[in-house]
Amino acid sequence: MRIDQAARQKIESQRRIIPEGSQEWDILYRKYYNEEVKKLGL
């Protein structure tokens, strides 16, 4: 899914490593995922 990939890429592009599965990763994933959904107008 393109939205998932875009959200993951944004997390990976952060200045520091954010481990997948951590609370911070989950929060960022939700935020970026929602941003992508809004961009697509879904």
C-alpha cells in the first residue's frame, strides 16, 4: 500500500533511528499515515 510506504519512509528519514514497534514509532506512523490519507482525499 502506497500510504503505508510513504509513512514508513517519513519515519526512516528522521535524523535519528526510531525503532519500529516503539511508542514513538507508532505515534509518528499514525500521524504520517493520516497526512497521506488527507493528501489523497480519502
